[in-house]
Amino acid sequence: QVQLVESGGGLVQAGGSLKLSCAASGRTFRLSTMGWFRQAPGKEREFVAAIRWSGGSTDYADSVKGRFTISRDNAKNTRYLQMNSLKPEDTAVYFCAADSHWRISTRNGVVYDYWGQGTQVTVSS
């Protein structure tokens, strides 16, 4: 089993920055990919970014490319999502998730095995 705990959400003005953290514990050696997803009220969950657990290669949704950066600290078993130039449309609950199987695509949330509890990000205009 793997446990994921997010932190770092909050309220920020448009143009501001936030950094989310996702700390993993348990059988993390089995993990292949960690992703960030978000869900706004009344909308479906959407992919934001992902990073391979070992190799560190990254993938981003077009809507956040150039503004968000996903990174890792293997010593702490923690992955981060640095969010810059935030927009009101970035407002959502952000979830980190972990997949224990290597897949070509990192964007399908359905296949992820483990999920955090979510952290609220609110961007005011």
C-alpha cells in the first residue's frame, strides 16, 4: 500500500504562485508515475502534470505548460507542483495520484492506483 498526503493549497491572487507537495509513504518502490489532477466544481477531473518516479521525465497538460513545473525529491519521497502565473480558471481541488504500473500515457486518471485527499487551490481575479 501507498499513502499520499498533499499540502500547500490556499488562496492566491491571479498572477501569483503556489507550491503543492505530495508526500508518499509505504511501498513507494513499486511506483512508476506520480501525477497531479484537478477538479473544479461542476467539471470533470482533468490531468495537470505527471512525473516518472525513477527517471524523472515529465508531462504537462497544454493548459498549464510553461506555468507549472512538476519536480521530485527522492530522498523525501515527495513530488511537487510549482504553480506560477495562476489564473482564476486554475481554481480547483488538486489531487496527487500514483500509478504502480508503467504506461505509455500518464494522463488517464482511471488507471492510477493511489490518491491523496486533495487540496483546495483558489485563484481570485
